[in-house]
Amino acid sequence: MARLNVNPTRMELKKLKARLSTAVRGHKLLKDKSDEMIRRFSEIIRENKRLREEVEEEIAATLKRFSLARSLTPSYVAETAFSMPAVAVQVDCSTESIMGVDVPKATVAVGQNEEGAGVPYAFSEITGEADEAVCAAYRLLPKMIRLAETEKTVRMLADEIERNKRRVNALEYVMIPQLNETIKYIKDKLDENERASIVRLMKVKNKA
């Protein structure tokens, strides 16, 4: 490991020891942060997997309901009924901090609270299967937003874990060994200078 290019003085030795102490403390803090982030990351990954399986299953069921509704209704009636939105959806977006990483937080407010209210057609125009499909879509929307939120969180945490890992490795395998090597070099130089001074003093004393 290459040492730092510094003058071998006691002042530099003192500065390097302070830097080494800070680097060791920083390495421990970053390592602890990395371990905790990985733990939280694993929890969110499990939640994301559960949500994705649930959403995919419900999407498949909802699409089957829509297909059934279209098969029981004239195509022009179904297209007109399903192409007219009747409910406004509001998503309140904010952030929350996970180990110093600001991840997205979304709260969904569907326009109608009562299931089946606010369908985009008159009940006399279309079959009851369409009502079930629309209600299933209402129920599914918040879960889809939640899934998008967790997947974005997973990506952001993965990037931060990777950056944190690089910092930990840089401290552990580059900076701390460099500082140790440089401190050892300065100590050796100072000891050598001290021995040289003692030898000179002994020679002067003998001559006297």
C-alpha cells in the first residue's frame, strides 16, 4: 500500500493520527448504516414481492371481468361506457426518510368512497358484470400506487447501498491502510532521527 507524501514531523504524525481516528469511526458508522439499510431493504423487498403477486393476481381477475362484460354487451356500448371517466383520483405525494434516503410516499384518495358509486355509465345501459369490473378496478388502484411506491423505494435503496458499500471499501482498503502505513513511516523516521541525535551527542561528549 502506497503511503501518503508528507513530511515526517511530529505535527504531521499528530494530524494523521487524528485523521485515522476519524476514518475508523466513519468506517464503523458507515458499516452499521449499511447493515441496517440491507435489513430494511430485505423487508421492503419481501413486501414488494407480496404486493406484486397480489396486484398481478387482481389485475388478471379484473381483466377477466372486463372481458366478460364486453362479451355480454354490444361493443359500441361497452367502448362508450368505459371511455368516460367519472371519478377523479387524487394522489398526495410526499417523501419519508429511510436511513437518510428520501423515498417516495403516496397517499391515494379515490373520488368515491362507496363501492360501485360513480360508475361511468347508467346502470340500465350495461350488465352487472361491468359493475363488478369497475369496482374491482377501484379497489386495485391504491394497491398499484403502493406497488409503484415500493418498487421505486427498492431501486433508491439499492443505489444508496451500493454507494455506501463503495465508501466503506474505500475507507477499509485504501484510506485506513494508507494512513497506517504513513504513520508507521513517520514513526520510523522520527525514531531514526532520535537515534542519530543520540549518537551525535555521545560523540560530542566523548570528544569533550
